[in-house]
Amino acid sequence: MDLKNRRIAVRIDDPELRYQLSELLMKNGAVVHGARDEVELQRLVDRLGVEIVIAEARPDRSRLN
């Protein structure tokens, strides 16, 4: 997949993983946008026309109590 000038939004809580992944994508020519939360991620998709979204998924543990 050619990443040259592709807009990618990244939403990952782990700062080291987010940094490493962003650097790798940018070295391959991608334009990387970081999102602090799901709302900002949605805005990036809506306003900037982000083509690829990378988000960290965590299991729902609210029902374990």
C-alpha cells in the first residue's frame, strides 16, 4: 500500500507506541494526525477527510463488577 500523502488519524493511549507508529508512517510518506479522544478522532475524519484510522480498542470491562 502506498502511503505517500495519505491522511492517517492515530488514537492510541500509549505514548511510546503512538510515537513509533507515527514515525514509521511518516517515513513512508503519510500525513499523520493525532487524536486525544474519540470526539477529536471523529472531527479529523469529518473535516480533514482522513482516509485511514488507527485506534486502540480496549475491551468493555464495565460488566465485570
